[in-house]
Amino acid sequence: MKKMILSVIGLVLCTLLFTFSATADSAKRGPVTNLPIPRFVSLKASEGNVRRGPSLTHRVDWILKLRNMPLQVVAEHGHWRKVLDFEGAGGWIHYSLLSGTRTILVQQDSVDILNHPVPKTLINAKLERNVLAWVTACELQWCEISADGYKGWAPKAALWGVSGDEVFE
């Protein structure tokens, strides 16, 4: 009897562990798009209403007016995406107003854009806080960006619009 009870308890624990593991994996993906959550996107339109909930009946809390502004998608519901901006303000926006094009905002007072992703190399430009730039690639600590005709590498820690562990080309 004791062995049977231990077997049942073991089976229940294995089932719970498997269920928790599957739930944790699915929590990392959007239920609508199956894309990673959270993820970064940009505002495709020159203006976008951010609402309290995922429908047109919900009140507009604020209006985004910076085309190509980076946003972080933190949830999905039908055709709506819950987004956060660089200040942490959030709300729901229709997916048609978003683009997968990657952009960043400079988050330090001044950032050197370097010729190569190594310290103490040629400086191509200096960007000030809240400058919008396009991301071409990211390594562990550096991202290749372009802004106003200048191109180079910036430390990832100085940018908002990429995750610390993201690496892509």
C-alpha cells in the first residue's frame, strides 16, 4: 500500500512538473502570433491610439506621435497588442499600426557610435538622449545602428529597444 501511494504521488508530481514546464514554455510565446513575449516592434504609423483595453470600445489613454518609435509587446489578444514605451507607459494598440522593423532610442545623455564593436576605436558620431535609430544587428554587448546618415556600433546598455540577451543580424 505504501509503495502504491508513493507511486501515485510520484506520478502526480511528474504530471505537475510537466504541466508547469509546458505552461512556462507557452508563456514565452504570444497566443495569437506564437512570437516571443516580450518582444520589440516599432510604430508603423505616424500616429497611434493607445487604449485601456483590447478593443475600439475602450478609452484612448494616450496617442503615440513618433513614427518608428520602438515599443515592447508584452501581451496579445486577437488583433490587439499590449505595448510598453521606453518610460514604461503601456496600453493596447491595434496590430496594423505596428511593424517588425527594429528601432531603438538612446537612453544615455550622450553615446559614442563607434566604427567597430570594441572600446577605444574610431568614433563615427555622438548621439544624444532620445535619438531614434535603426538597428541592423546586435551582439552580446553591442548593436550596430544607423541614424541621420551615421552608422556604427553602440553599447547595448545605452539603448532601449533591444533585450540584453538578444543577438541577431
